[in-house]
Amino acid sequence: MAAAVLSALTSSLWLMVIGRGLQGFAIATIPLALGIFREALPIHRVGGAIALLTGTLGVGAAAGIPLAGLIAEHFNWHVLFWGSAGLGLLCALLVALVVPESPQRAVGRFDVVGATGLTLGLIGLLLSTVQGGQWGWGSSRTLGLGAVAVVTLLAWGWHQLRARSPLVDMRLSARRPVLMTNLATVAIGFAIYGMLFVFPQILQAPTATGYGFGQSLVWSGLAVAPNGVVALLLTPVAVRLITRLGARMAMMLGAIVIAVGYIYVTLRMDSVGDFVIASAVIGAGAGISTAATAKLITDAVPVTETASANGVNMLMRSVGSAAASAVLVVILAQVTITVGAATLPSEAAFRTAFIVAVAAAVIGLLLTALVPTRAPKADGPVKPAPVGHPGRAVLSQR
């Protein structure tokens, strides 16, 4: 709420960047919700709850895009942030009234050094990727910033291994089920973001480009809205797939569906309907893979680490999205056309972006195949860890 109000009250770019960065803290509510699911529900209901949560997230994003376009077209863009602040207030009230308090308590302090190191390291990597084409890939600025980012992340990892309350539990994250799931999440997050980044640009491009459709912000947003709607509608399907095939196979299937959606739009960019179909297909894959990812992480860690581990996984998805933004900007800037006074990406550049998204989905598929799985131990509510065994959970038999 504070971040949205800050953005609503300013027209300064840097204050806006700060506000948008602070809004990223809201993402932390998602892994916290997953932790509450695992504590409050019997095991056989956790998978369905996770799938429903990921589906509603997709619907929120899908509804937000055309709604934001409508507001931006007919009102001042500051209204978008006042609306976000209002939604934040509504969420805070609903959480206070409805969501049960967690019985789990953990002792520790916020890792300021770890948070700062991770932020600086990721910014350095992404900035050198985005600006590499302009600065020169072999320039001292690009190579120097990239080297500083790598050193910063290595130092961050060393600090995390020695900190009493690390931002990221590196030892837990290094376990094969968690590590491979997180790496696959980066790739799939990259693939999913490609649609949100590229589709609106094509839909809004002028028809004089030969590939654009000249759609407004609202209509281009509506064209990609099926992405989130399909993700929610397929929630029961995602639950059945996870139950019958296992979370790993469901995540692999989701990656395949995402790749199919991009292959379709690579071959067919003839009408707005083609993008609506591709958006729906990619949304189906995203909904299945996201639900399966959360289930894989939840099953692989102790109950006391559910929220933390899923928070790291959310970070990996954000890293994939940020990397997609950086890489796709570079791709689209390499091959351009001039339409009037505007310089725009060419159709070939957009098709290349789709092929890269397919490759990311395939990489996610292969990494998911390396995730070892295990069956849930028993059905029943989770009890707090006994004294003397921190981080371990006991499942009561009915």
C-alpha cells in the first residue's frame, strides 16, 4: 500500500522505480499462503489449494492487464496506483478477518546483508545483459559490471552459508529436489513472461508494419486475458494431473503445453484470434506447471521451511521473468524496421523471440525430468516440530 501511494503521488522516474521495487514485497504473501495451507489442511487437500491459488493469481493478472489499459486510456495513469493501494487495503482487511494465524514460530533476524547482496548481484547481471548491445558486449563497462555482479553473488552465497539467519537457506536449496525445481522454474518463468512481453507489442503495432494489428491497450489486454482465465478453469485438471501423474510429470506436461503455444504462434501470426488461442494454450501450461512447482517444493522441504522455500522459488520465477525481459529486449532491438518516424522490431525478431521462449520451455522440461520425487507420507494435519528436532515435521495418523 505504501509503495502504491508513493507511485501515485509522484511523476519522478526514480521515485517510481523505488515504488515499484517496494511493491515487489507483496509477492512474499504467496509463499506465506502456501505455508498456511500446509499447516491448516490435511495433505490430500494441499495440492488442490495450491492449484486454486495459482489459478486465481493468473486470473488477477489477466484481469489487471485490460483494466489497466482502460484506466490508462481514459484517466490519469496515477489512478492505477491509487487502485493498487485500495486493493492492498482490501486484502489487509480480508487477511485480518479470514486467514487463521500460523501456529509456527521461527527465531531469527532479517538478513539485511543478504538482501542487499542478492539485489545488487541480480541488478548487475540484468543491467549488463540489457545494456550490452548498446555498450558493446566486449566493452570494459559490460564485462566489468558482469564480473562485479558474479563476484557479488559469490560473496553473497558465502555469506548465506555462514549467516545464523540467512535470507536463503543454501543447504536446503542445494538439495537436488529443490535445486532442480528452482532451476526449472527459472526457465519456465522465462518462457511464460515471453508472452506477456511480446504479445501486446505485436497487437498494438501499427498495421503498416505488415505484422501489427493496431489494437488499443484495452483490446490487446483482452487478447491475452485468456491466459489467466484458462489457468483458473484448469485448476481441477491440474489437481488430477498432480494426483495421478505426480507433480514432476505434471510440471513437465505444463512445459510441453507452453512450448506448443509458442510453436503455434510462431507458425501463425495472421489474426488476433491466433494470439488469443496461443495465449490460452500458454496459460494452460503455465497454470499446470505453476501448481506442480509449488507442490514439488512443498513436498521436498520440512513444514517449517514451506514458506521460505516457496519464497525462494518465487524469486527464481522472478529471476526468469527479469532475464526474459532483458534477453528479449536485446533480441527485438537487433533487427528493426522503420515505419514513419518510429523504429520498431521486425517480424523476424518477434519470431526469434518465440523460438527462444520455446527453447526456455524445453530447458525447463529437461530440468524438471531431473527432479527426484517422493510420495506424501501420510494424510492428516501437520503438527509443530517436536523439541530437539528443529525443521522436522510430524504427521499425525488419523
